[in-house]
Amino acid sequence: MARPRSISDEDLLAIAREVFIRDGAGGSTRLIAERAGLSEAGLFKRFSRKADLFLAAMTPSPVDAAAIIALAAGAADPRAGLLAITEGALAYFRQVLPMILPLISNPLVGLDGVRAAFGDNPAEQLTTATAGYLADQTRAGAVCCADPWAAAALLIMGAHTIAQFEAMGLHDHAIGSGDVAAVVDALWFGLRPPDKP
């Protein structure tokens, strides 16, 4: 009869993720096993290669674009909806970029390995969902958006860039919510000069 596992895969991966985020791909499997209450051999029975453990621990959860758009749809107005989308995208990117960047830079995984494990690009999913929201708002007469996809791409790329800069240590590792609102307002108000009397 097989001995019951002393730690769940989920808890083991959480421990490995902490080590890999702190120490990079060179994080010690011995330390991971020790923190998990396993032998290193026991760890490698679950994950036959360190690269497999690294990929499993560092592959982030998929984005729930539908939930983010649902928050926007429930907002008081489209401007508040765009702020909800941008904040939701930023929160997601803040969570996943510390995991994705080490994966991409690891020669055993790389960008192709991330794409294979991750599936659909979350930035593209968020852009497509946001473009749908803007198209719906345009049809309803609540906004005037000539190109919903381009406007959506600006917002999502902005959120992604903010999170990436924060991960690199810029903005003192966090940009304030007022600054996020300013990004949304730059799109909302546009770049047109004011009407002349």
C-alpha cells in the first residue's frame, strides 16, 4: 500500500515558487524539499526534472478576463468601467510578471515553453475582451470609439508596462491608483485640443 503524501502538490508548488522567485532558476531543490518535508529523491519522484518543477511552480494562473469585464459592466459609467478594467489587468500583471520573467529567461523553458504551458496570451485575451466592452459601449451611445481594439490595446499595454516597470524596481515598486486613473483619463479625454469659442 502506497504511503499517503505528506504535502499536496499545490502546497509543494507554492514553496517552490517562493524559492524560485527569490533565488531564480538556480533555487535549490534541496531547500524546496526540506521546506516541504520531503527528501530530494521524493521531490524528484513528483517532478522528474528541475525544469519541470520550475515550470509547474512558475506558470501563473490564466487571466479571468470575463470577471474583469463583468466588474466594468457593473460600474457607474464607462469611464469608471475602463478604470476597473485597467486596475484588474494591472492586478493580474502584478501577480504574474514575477513568475513569467524568470520562465522566459530560463534556457530550459524560454518563451516557447511559456507559450506551451500558458496557452492563450493573457494580454491578448484582455485586449479582446476590453475591445468588446468598448464596442458594446459605443453601440449603446455611451462612448464614441472609432477603433475599440486600438483603445483597448492602449489600456492593456499600459497596465502591462506599469507592472513590468514595477517588477524592475521603477516607480518605487508601485504606481499609485491616482496614476492609473490618469492613464485612463489620457485615453478618455484624448489628445484633441479644446474646442475654441
